[in-house]
Amino acid sequence: MKQFAVYLFLCLLFFGVRPDVQAQSFTPAIIHNEAAVQFPDQVTFQLELDGEVADAVLTYDVVQVSCLEADSQVPVEIDGNQAEWTWVMSRSGNPPPGAVVWWAWTLTDAAGNTFTTPRQTITLTDDRFEWRTVTAENIRLNWYRGDEVGPLLLDAAVAGLHQLQDEMGIQLQTEVQFYIYGSSQDMRDAVLYIQDWAGGVAFSEYNTILMGVPPNIAADWGRTTVRHELAHLVIGQFGRSCVGGHRPTWLNEGLAVYAEGEPDSGTLADIENGIRSNQFEPLRSLNGAFPAHDAAASMAYSQSYSVVDFMLSAYGQEKMQDLILTLADGQGYDEALEQVYGMNVDGLETAWRSAIGAPPRQIPPAPTPLSAASVPTAVPIGAPVSVPTPPAAAAPPPETKSKSISICGMGLMPLLLVTFVFKRRRYPTYD
């Protein structure tokens, strides 16, 4: 029996088993683990331990809608029993108020054992104002100036959602947040790297809209623009693409103007002038950026609305849904229209012109195929100006090391697209 025990022990040693060695656990005592926000400039992550560790790595990210799961990992120097690192958003731009940041620390002791703290979260808030909030299903609207502004704009948003659902068959899928600032300047102060003429900004990856709406224009410009912007986000949710699919600008803007409700006098006048004087542009030319000139830009919006109105009236909401989803699958511009409507863009333009009584346009026999361009939506507030959409917030600073896991076959950190609200027709920037 004794010989058997010796034999068994030698076998365990031979196969690398050490019965006297047990797995080492490492659970450091944490005094505090916090994040401090100075919106919109920076977030500082602070860790204090009861004892020392050899290494610390901070992992953080912003909760957002994206085709990628990505986080940022930063080795942080240990100072005794403390670690601190600041995400300087003045280098990268900032997420909007209401965005949620999560973080965790991975700690390593001298023996190489590691421990990762549970994830914690913090919400970025703009503490300069005392916000009031009104809500409806899947809509949360925050404002601080003018007693009637919040309820008034919430009613406009609900009406816009009903129209999207009833007339286009498109429903809001994820809660949208509005932050209604009392002036354009207040709104611009909440967003780093925004043009000084912007009246609002939409963060599509966060389903968040910021607008500067003084109380005296809330009932007209405010209501219309809330519906327009909300349409962009709702349709963007419905037609979100992870394979590079895009909607042409005339379709994006036409749907958004349609969602504003009954066309205003300016839109009707543009359409009438376009029919009478044959001033409409070839529809293909409205696939990308709209004209920068006030009158031409206004006509581009009105023409886009008229085309979308024709498509919905003549072919119904299901065809429109199919077109949006086909474009999201990465189909080309002409190919998607052919697949859904049985005609390319030139055929659509011909049918639309005939339906509204506009003069026919001579179509070249062999048009150059186009793909729907990735062009930012320009939300009308006065005369629209088409400019490139810059990347937005939450890209890590240059020294940050990033680790990402691709869902769509793209090893890229997500870019948070910001859509600026531009002036259209009659309204200046209000401060």
C-alpha cells in the first residue's frame, strides 16, 4: 500500500500536477472608485486601494448605438495606492448630455494575478441649467426656459411619430431624448467644435437631439423642426446599416419634410414655380449635397418633399419601407429603385413629373449609374447650407490604446456622426 502511494505521487509529479499548490486569488480592497464629470470638457476616473498593485488598466466606453462593440483601454500609472486618468474631451469632442459612460479597472499584483472591478456607469449632465422634463412613450424632452415650451414641443413630437407610423408605417424603436436649450448660444456651449451658426445638433448614435429654441418661436419653428429632426432619427433607426448602405439626400430630406405635416406656403410656392417655370433639378443631382444658394436649396427641399409625397400616394407605405431597407442592405441607388418600384431614378422622376403636371425632362439614353452617397442630413431652419458632417464625440484621445471587436467585419473605432441643424428659409439664429 505504501509503495502504491509513492508510485501515485511520482506519477502526479511526472504529469505536472502539484497537489500542494493551490490557485492564488487576488481581490484588492477598494476604498473608492469614482468618475467626476466636468461637462462638456472632461471626465476624470479615480481609484484608491487599501494596499498596492503593480499595474492598472482603465477600460471605458460610451453607451451608444453602433455596429461595433468597442472600448478604450488605457494603462494608468500607479501612485502608491492611487490611480487617476482624465478623458479630455476637448481633444475629441464630447457626447451629448444624457449619454452614459461605463468604466472598469483591471489590476495586477506583483505575482501576476489580475482582478477586474465590476463595471460602473455615470451619466453626463449639463448642470448649468435646472432642467424640467416631460415624457411620452419613447420620448423624453428636457427644457428649462418657458413654461409652455416643453409640453408644446412634446405634443409636436408625438404628432410627428403618429404621422410616421400612420402614413409611412415606421415606428420609433428606441427612446429619443430632446434637450431644448433656451437659446442657440446655450446649445452651442454644450457641444465642443460646433459651428457658431448652428441652431441645433442631432447625435444619431445616442438618439439624442439638442436644439436652441427661445420661447417666442417654439410654436412655429420649434414645432416644425422637432418633427423634422425626429423623423431623421426614427427613419435612421429603421434603416440603420452595418454594410455601408445609405439613403440619397432627396429621400432623407423629403421624408423629414413630409413628417413636418402639411406643407407650408413656401414649399407650395416652390412646387408651383417648379411646375410653371420648369425649375426642378434632375433628381439624380439631389442624390448628394444640396445647393448652398438659399433659393436653390429651398427648391431642393420642396422638390424632395414632392417626390416623396408622390411615392407614398402612388405606391403606398410598404414600398417605401422596402426601399429604405433595400438601401440599408447596401444596394446601389438605381438598383434599389429597380428592385422595389421597377424603375430607376430617371423613371421615378418621369412618373413624378407626369403626376404633378410638370414638363417632362429629356433623359439621356445611358445615364451613369449612381450609388446613394453618404451625405449628412441638413435639417431646415431658414436657408439650408450643405456642409460635411464632422465626426463627433467620444473618440479616445491620441494616447489611448483601443481594443475593438467587430460585429460587421470592420476593425474600426466607431465614429459618432453628428447632424447639424441648418437654417432654412426665414429664420435667423436665435440667442
